Amino acid sequence: MSQTSAAFTSTSPQETTQFAARLGADLQPGDCLLLEGGIGAGKSHFARALILSRLSVPEDVPSPTFTLVQTYDLAECELWHADLYRLSDPDQVVELGLLDAFESAICLVEWPDRLEDLAPKDALRLHLADPEKTDTREITLTWQAPRWAAIVQGAL
């Protein structure tokens, strides 16, 4: 499969929230978003906005930095939000049950480099950058699975 990409520039946290909601609207069980970028790039903000947009009843959406994984019940499946920053070995991903979640849940994974070879090949990668250290975020999306093209286009 060849890799395809698209880019989106958000000029405010509100615009990032709206983009996350548009992208999240078409996610289905088995979909995985790999959220890349440095500390403070906006990965958690993006994930929180997407999660809140999918919940039928709003609830607190904490960062899973210390718990590693937070799960949310959607009408059609679970949504898993994982922050792998503190993992030191990809085998720990198996212990978390994340590999099973990749098959049946919607998964948002921060620090996906910790997955190494365990990262789903058909995931949508989002690289968030804050080059000017402002509220502007440059979001680059890359994918191989053909189904992402329509979802990304619809969100842009």
C-alpha cells in the first residue's frame, strides 16, 4: 500500500476542537488514530475534543498519562484513549489489552512510537506541531488504508 497525506492548520484551540469532532464523527470500531508530536503539541487536547464529541452524555475526560488507558462506552463500541509516554517496552502494550482493542474499539494512541512494530498498519497517523509556540497547530495526517481518504477529506 502506498502512503497518502493531507495537512490542516488550526489557528485556535476551538478550531482544533472542531476538526477533531469532524474527524471523529466517522470513526468505527477497529479504527485507530496514532497521535504524534512533542510535549505540548496538542495531542491530549485533540483526543479530549474527539472523545467529548462522541459521548452521548459529557463526562470528565482526563489525560491517561498516569493510568495509561482510559476507556469510554459509546453506543456502538468502546473508545480507548492510551498515553504510552511512560512505557519502556512494547510488550507492556500487550499487558494493557491494547492489541485486542485495536480490533474491536476506536483507539486514540498518544506516543505511538512506543508501539514499535505493534502499531496497526491501517491506522491514521496525525502529527501535531506547534512551530510558533502559539495556539496555531500544524496537523499532518498520513495513512495507507484507502478508507481514510474520504474520512480525512470530510473532516478538512
